[in-house]
Amino acid sequence: MAPSKIRIATASPSTQSTTPETLSQIAHLSRRAASNHVDVLLLPEAYIGGYPRGTSFGCVMGSRSAEGRDEYLRYFQAAVDLGDIVGEGGAGGLEKWVRRELAGDEIQGRMQEGDKGEKVKNKRGDGTREELERIARDTGVFLVTGCIEKAGGSLYCSAVYVCPKMGMIGKRRKVMPTAIERLVWAQGSPATLRAVSTVIRGVRINLAAAICWENYMPMLRQSLYSQNINLYLAPTADGRDTWLPLMRTVAIEGRCFVVTSNMCVRKDGGKQQAKTNGGPALAQQQEQQQQTGTSAIADPLPYSRNDSHSRPKHIRRQSIFDEDGNEIVLPCCNDLGVVEVEAEAEVDDETVSTTTAKTSLSSAATPAASVPAPALAPKPDNNGKTFKSPVIDRSTGAKTEEEFVSRGGSVIVSPFGDVLAGPQWEDDEGIIWADVDFEDCIRGRLDLDTAGSYSRNDSFKLTVEGLDLSPLPYQ
């Protein structure tokens, strides 16, 4: 990897049964990410604490049930205490929290046998902050993860930035929970929209997070662009087919790399084989190498650019969904000008998609015969809460159907709107990544800088209460 390239990654894991188990999974993912030379790893919205999809907490207009209150109690108890305060407008302690300067951060140590009673740092909170800092420090991976945070008597949908060297350098609280989320999540302050900055192997990265449907708030997006970010993070719970076009729009609009992460949740809680960038995890690759005598390559083909604009060199799947939820796979050409299309094989009267046919790309229109028929796609069940996906064992032809509460869809997008990795569907243990050149963000601003030359800030004014919109430095 060239010195200017940074490897950014994401995954689609689901929340585990307990917070310690989820933290253990974060440690496992971080170690795997580190073994594949990942620099920055994004994990989903509400990953620690859980996204309560499908529950109403026993509430209807004008009425709350005792069972719902008990359910909320359990959800509150599962949330993490990061040692922060409520703060004005839900802002928390901001920089004082980051620097551990809140009242009570330094207290008289508890006298025990052998103690001298000197002042020691009080570990505010439940230890989750310290555990995440330890994971980042031990693996060298810059972590950004969603969590449900409790402060006072309220819950906040938060995202934390965890630097391997400096620990937690910032924290977001979602300013606008969506729909019934407002029942259990308090509104965070826009003051938490402040971007953070770090240097990784000599490369300055200015990063900020917009959580889920905050990304549909144009002025919120503009407040992030105004801070001169080059890495835009979007932990989410939205797996709709409208999400990817939004992420591509954000990438082009902000001329920044965009990484989004959404949980893949299986209805039965089942697991699948861990993957990295679509292949088996590194340890599994090495085992396969020993068994077959072949070379196991963990790294994907790197992302690079051509003379006109940035695009991924590796082949990626391109598809759209029709109104009935059918996925239509489109032809995609690789660097040799070869179109990859999906051929159809028949197994027990069910169509299975396998990449076999290749056709040279020419200036003529693609022949109709080379356009594939719609591939199998998951369909919502009758209550609309789960998705059913066909799973076919290619060796035996046996067909089963697996249900997903959420299919994931994590993805990485370039400043020019190219999909560099993903979408990661129905994969709750894999890691996807891309090697990126952050100077592409500057190259893109030749013709579009929505926070500068394209902003007409002489006519259009944006101010955010409690938020400094001064741009962060390039170097």
C-alpha cells in the first residue's frame, strides 16, 4: 500500500445478548481488522445496547402498559454509562468529558489496606469507555461505533470516536431520533456535531458522523461539510434500497469518503462463516492454503484512480431493485473492458445466480441476451418485519430459506460516488474495506466545494447553536 493510502473498513455485526458479549465481539472484529491492516473501522448505529426494532414498549397514544415499562427498564439497564452528564440541551460534557475534567473525575481514592489515600482518577461510568479505549490501543485500529448511552434518567443514541493513541476524542448524540425512537431516545445537542481530527501514518483525517436519518437533514449535512471533513461516517439502522443512493449523493455533495454501517440481524440468531471483503477470514484462508497448497491472499485489489476521476479497480456487483423487491443485476465491466454478467443455473426449478458469461465491451449497445433476468432477492414476509432469502447449497442443490430482521447493507463510497466496497448484504461477521487516497477529496473540489466556492455564503447563511463551524486543517 502506498504511504498516502489509508484502509477504511466497516462491518454489519448484530448486537449480542449482553453488553460484555458485544464488547467481546468488537474486540474480535478489531483484531481481525488489524490483521488485515485496517486503519479505521465503523460499526453500526446502536450496536452497543441494541436497536429495539419491532417493539412499541407497550405504548399507544394516551396509554402505557406495565409490561412496556418493564421492557424499557431492561433496555435502560442494557445501555452503557460512559461517565458523561446530560448537559445543556443534551450536549453532555463535551470537551470536559473528553479530557476527563468533569466534576468528580478526580476524587479521593477509597482507603484500603496498603493504600496511601492519594488522589486517583475516578473511573466514571461502567467501564465501557475504558474497554473501548483498550481495544483500540491494543489493536491500533481507530474505532467508531454506535451505542445506546444513558445519562441521568435518559437514553441517547450516540456514536463514539476512539483513537488508538488518545482514547475517546469525541462523541455524538443523535439530535433527531426518528418516529417512535423519540419515545425512548432523548434529543442530543447539535453541539455534538463537532468533527474530530486525527493523523494516521502522516495522513490528516477529519471525520464526523451523521446517525441514520440525520443524513436526510440537509442543513445537518452542510454543518459537517463546513468543518472540512474528508471522512463522513453514517452508522444507521436503514437497510432500504433508497439508502445507497443517499450515501452516494452525500459522497459527491461533500466530496468526501462515506462509510455506512447497518446491522445484519438474523431472525433465529444464527451465524455464518466470517468473511473479509467477500472471502473467508484470514485464519480460514491460511487453513485453506495448508489444505490445498494454494496461496491465500487476504488483501483485496486496492482502490486507485484514473486520469479523470476516482473509481475502484476491483469488480463490483451492480444492481437495482424493482417495486416488487426483485434485484436486477446489471452488467459490470472490469479494468480489461470485460463485462461480467450473471448466468442462470437451474436447481430444483429455482434460479441460482452464478458468474460465468463474459462479453467484450464495445461502443455498440449491449445485446439483450447479455442482460440477466432478475436474480432471487429477499422478500418481506406478511407482517413486513422480516425478509426471507433463499439459500442453496451448490454441492447438493438443497434449498432452505433464512429470515432476516435486518439485512445489513454496509458500504464504502468514494468522493465521486463510486461504490468501493459493499453493499454487504446478509453477512453479520464479515469485514469490507477499501484503500483510499484522501487527496481525492481535494481533487474533487476542483469543480464542487459545497462549503466553499460552491456555497455562495454571501447569500446563504448557516449557523448552528453551540457548534463551531470553523474548518479543520488539511495538514
